[in-house]
Amino acid sequence: MTAPDLRAAGERIDTLLEASSAGGAVARERAEELVRIVADLYGAGLERMMDLLHERGQLDDALLAALAKDDLVASLLLVHGLHPYDVRTRVEQALDGVRPYLGSHGGDVELLEVNEESAVRLRLLGSCDGCPSSSVTLELAVEGAIMAAAPEVTAIQVETPSTSTSTSTSSDAQTVIPVSALRSRLDPPAPADGGNSGGGSWGRLPEASDVPDGGVRRLSASGVPVVICRIGSELFAFRDRCARCEASLDGATLARRLGGAVGDALLSCPDCHAHYDVRRAGICLDEGGLHLDPLPLLVVDDGVSVAVPAPATT
């Protein structure tokens, strides 16, 4: 059972419990008790299994790391309070996973604190030149990674370097995001114009792992066309739309910037031949103010996921 199946199973359990209410309060209480008993039974079995491995000296660091990296096993261990890593460690690992993406925006993130109430305080560093959608996509990547790794986090406080004038107040630089709002930030209704205002979901792209160094491939994530580029070991994702001619980027190529450093890469539109700097979040080098739409991309053990905007509604 994969992570998406786990989410579907949880939703199905909620649906069945709600349906049991039709039989009255007693029927619902019995259904909830049944779920608790089954969960406790499996939790006790998992705990005993961990104890047996420990007693035999087999629960070493390598095995703990393997258990923690498996989405299904880690989820079950979290539910029953058996996860081998504490909240801070899991948050740090989640942030390490999104740093390559943040770097593509000219940014980074620093973990400042995880307090006793499991509230996380972060500082976003750097900025993305020429990319007005940067703050939305950065928050989507960071919040999504933390939510997946540490669902017990109660709040996320994000600090950004102040760029306001002296008339701004201190509250302008801080935002407290309740954990209950994180999932809704990934899956709200799309805006009427279909723009990327933070709505959307994470779509899996197993084919992205096969993109070769220097390669460009057009794929579909949750029904949304995206373009994946690889530079060395790093993957970058953009919406499939040229900012200048608005045509598809299917057939686009990567080339090293003339006189640029190793690793510099320009994406060239196959129709209008506009050039976009991949590492600088797709800023256009031929016409000021234009840029591609970068998408958050996470590489995990079970493949590649891309955050895509929700489809437009009519």
C-alpha cells in the first residue's frame, strides 16, 4: 500500500464512521471502539516487533534509517508513537529534502526552533530575482515537506528578512500558520483564471527519475503538463508554457550559457527561441519581466513528486 492509498484508506474510515451515525449514537460509538481496538492491537504488535529486534541487537542505525525512510512503515510508527526519530530530526530531514529546490530560487531555509508544543520556527533566506510567484512556491514546498515528515507539528512560524520601510510593524515579517491549514493550502479551489495562487496538489512523476543529465522532458503531473530538466543530479520543474510566445515547451533544449560556469543551463523555447535561466527559477534573458512558472519538486525514496496548481474551474 502506497502513501496515496493510506490517505484514501483514512478518508474511507472517516466515511464509514460517519455512515454509522445513521444507526444512532450507540452504533457510532461501537464503530469507533472497533477502530480503536484494531489500531491498538496493531500498535502493540509493532511495538513488540521493535522490542524483539532490539533484544537481538538487530535494531541498529542502518535498520532504523531504512524504517524511517519507508513512507508506509514510518506512517504506522508515527501513529503509534514508535518513530525512531524525534520531531526536530524529521523536520531537519524534510528541509534537507527541499533545499535543492529552494536553491533554484536563490533561497534557503534555516530551522530556528522546535518547541515543546511541536511548533516549528523557520527563517526563509535569500530571494528569487524576477519571480513574483516565489513566495507562494517556496511556502508550498517547505510546508508540504514538513507536513509529510512530521504531521504532529502544531504550527509553523516563518520569518523572512525584512525588506519593508521603517513604517512597517514587526508583524509584517512573521506569519504563524496553524497545522490544520497546511493541507488546505495544498488543496483549495483553483482561482477563476487558473493562475498559481497556492492552490494545487502533489503529483507523482516516476518517469522524471529517468531524465538524463542535460535532458528535457515534457510529462504530466496530476493531469497538468510540466517540463522536467536535469542538471547533474538536480531536477527542476516548470509549467509547460513559454512566457514569451505562450507555446508548449515540448522539444525545448538545454545549453550551457556562453562563458558561463559549469552547471549553468539555459532552456530554449523550440518556437520563439527565448532563453530561460533554469537555476534562477526560469527568468527570461531576452525580455525583462518574463519568467517561466517554476514548480516545487521533491525527490524522495519512492520517486519524484511535483506540486502542481489546481485545474481551472468554470
